[in-house]
Amino acid sequence: MERSKSHEGRLIGLLAELKVTAGLVLLVAISREILLGHHQAFSHGYLAVQLVVCLLFLGDFFVRWHAADRKLPFFLRNLFFLLISVPWLNIAVWSHALLPRSWAMLLGLMPLVRAFGVLGIVAHWLVTGRIRQLFVSYLFTVLVFTYLSALVFYDYEIGVNPKLDGFGDALWWAWMNVTTVGAEIFAVTAVGKLFSVLLPSLGMMMFPIFTSYLLQEYAPSRRRSDS
């Protein structure tokens, strides 16, 4: 029994390391797909990468589920992560479903949510102190969502938005919106307009947290120097 638990523990640790690598690989793969693709359908190479990554995430889920002492609470608590780990895009392609690009992109991005959840936990672990951990978690969320928004905006707007000449413009648009400054590039698609609302909303929620962090981090040392 103890040996079985030890094997499960080592397997879970190995899968945790593989998940981090898989998350980075998936990010690079979808970035390459969007930046170099033809914006109509996903390539076979990307579909293969997403399938392997999703199978790894699913394997990790079922191994941890098997090792959990209370299986039903674990299943219910992690049901969302199970659903976004399913390779829905591959299933749609195998079933010859004629999905619009917007729906295909949504299915293609779902595993990234799981991947960034893993990377966010790693970033959280690398920092000591509760305030710093909270700050890093929020900072990671802003950086990830801004980058993904730039990718999605570029994929939907390139070719139909005359002010968008390349991914650099999309990245600049995303950063200007998340900082609530605004950009001279205006969305023309429904998805682009949606992200034009989501990004400033995220910025207005997140940046006060940065201010609070600075006050928590540096105000005590300043009080000590004044005393």
C-alpha cells in the first residue's frame, strides 16, 4: 500500500513537471499558428500538439483523482479543469463538423486556460510571502490575458481592420487598452469589440491591486526609516 502511494506520488510529481512544459509548448504552438497561419483553419501540426497536451492534462487529472482520498469532492472541485482539458477541437475535426472560425478559435483556446492555470501556480510557488504571492498571481493574470487578447484580436481583425498592419499593432492595442489609455486602433469585429471592453475592465480591477501592493511592501520600511 505504501509502495503504491509512493509510486503515485512520483507519477503526480512527474506529471506536474510535464504540465509546465506542455503549457509553454501549447503557448508557442498557438502563437505560431495565429501569427503564421491563414486564419481559416488550424493546421494538422497544431492539432497534433493540442491533442498530446490535452491527453497529458487528462492523464494528470485521472491519476490525481485515483490518488485522492475523497474522490467525489475532488471530481466536483476539478470538473471545470477536466472539461477544458478535453481536446474538443480535435473531436470537432474528427467528426467533420463545419465550425465557424470563431467557434474553432474558442475550442482551440480552452486548453490554454488549463495551461496557464498550471503556469500561474508555478509562478505563485516561486515567490515567498503572502502579499508577494498575491501580487505575482495578479500580475501573471494581467500579462497572460493581455497577450492572449492580442493574439485573438490579431486573428480576428487582420485583413478586415485597415489600421492593423501586424501583431505588433495588436500587442500595442492590447497594452493600451489594459492600461485604460486607449488606442487609435478600433475594433471592427464583434470579438474585437468584446475584448475592447474586457481589457479596460481588467485593468481597472487589477491596477488598484498593484497600488495596494506597493503600499504594503514599502510603507513599513519607510515608517521604520522615519522613526
